[in-house]
Amino acid sequence: MDRNVGVFDSGVGGLAVLAHLHRIAPGLPTIYVADRRHLPYGEKSEQFVAGRAHTLTKNLINQGSAVVTMACNTASAAALESLRAGFPETRFVGMEPAIKPAVLASTAGVIGVLATQGTLGGRLMVRLEDALGADVRIVRQVGHGLASAVEFGAENEEQTIASLAEHVNALRMEGADTLVLGCSHYSFLHDSITELTGGDVTIIDPSEAVARQIARMASEVGIGTEDAMGTHRYLTTADPAAVATRIAALTGVETTVELVSW
Ligand code: DGL
């Protein structure tokens, strides 16, 4: 079995990272898992999400993944440390709210972080604030319902845009001039946020930087990229046909999706 890069998320949010990865390193074999049966992670307990992260990782390793990426802020906040301890042979890439680049970008010194309850309520956020919050004010906003809207294809519906506007305005009212997308699903709301703010807010989306980090790590551990086009598998824990439709809509990739009972 080919060694590969495993990438997982609660659903289709991590596809933004994956699309960058395929562009940067098209020869890299990848397996993407959408854990749609257990979405939304952001409203589940830390213990539950960490359990899912361990189960998905174990199965990805059995499928040859030597680098495992959590393209999910909520899962990274809940499980990154315990995964590194539990699977010492495997290299991990996680996602966290990109506050550092936001500090550099903000002129007002106020940064808005839009993320799930799980990410904003966890220890990771406290650590980030301790490390980076001395010179700026960090304002948190839970993106209620936004991940599910993206997951199920409602990202452009009136109700979603209204709710997004409410969330973004709450952060602007606090003076935020820089907005960190702290949930991978929100990458697919980037254009709507730009439209809503008339370009007045700097949006920080870490997807491409995370993809570059994965490509670097894959090359460090010698995962093959010699083929012009690596094998790109897509798995889901629920609704393979619906997930295939979303993959096509969000990334333009026409693919079959395998159902797994992980
Ligand atoms: N995409 C995930 C993240 O980055 C969470 C979405 C969910 O709540 O399932 O946090």
C-alpha cells in the first residue's frame, strides 16, 4: 500500500486545505475523510471529538497514512496533543485560529475570531490569548449553524447570509478590523464575508499555509510524489452521494466517495 497523507474533518470544511494541497503537490497520494455522521464537532464534548480523532487516525494509519492532518480546528483543539503522544510514529498537522498573522495585519489592534464553540471554549484558545493577546484585543464569536450550512449546501441561502452578517457585525461593533476564520468550513464563506464587509475587514484564512505545511512534512518523511497525479481517495462516514455532490460544488472535483464505518 502506498504511503499517503490522511486528511480529516467533521465534513467538507477541510476540502479548502485539500484543494490547496492538490495544487501545491499534485503527485502526493491523499485520503480525505469527512466524518459527516458525527458533524457538527463544534457542539460536541471535547472528549467525544477527541475520541473521533483517535478512531479516524487509527484507521488512516491502517490505510498507509504517514502524515495525518486534522483540517479541523475543533478536532485539533481537542486532540492534537494526545494524538502526538498516542501515535509517536505518525506526523500530525493541526489547525488553530491564525491569530499571529492577524496581529500583524490589524491596525486597530482588535482581532475577531469566528470559530465553533468547541474551539473558542477550549484550552488552546486560552493558550493563544496568553501568548499573543498582550498587544491586541481578541474578540470571540461562535459561528452558530454556519458549519452545517456549508456542509449541507446552504451557504448562499438568505438565512445563512443573514446569520453570517449578524456574526460579522458583532465583531465589527467591537472594533475588529481583522477577522480570523477559525473553522475550516468558514473558508467557503470567505467571498460572502468580503461582500458583507465591503472589503473593510482583513480576512485571515489559514488553509493555504496549512497545505504548505503538509507538503513540507510529506516531503520530510519521503511520501512519494513521483507520479504526475497522485491517487486522491475520498471517504465518508455518511451519505457518500451527497458528499460527492458537495465535493464537486465546492472544489470542482468529480469523484466517487467510499462509505466507511469507522
Ligand atoms: N470544520 C470544523 C472546524 O474547523 C468544525 C465544524 C463542525 O462543527 O463540525 O472547527
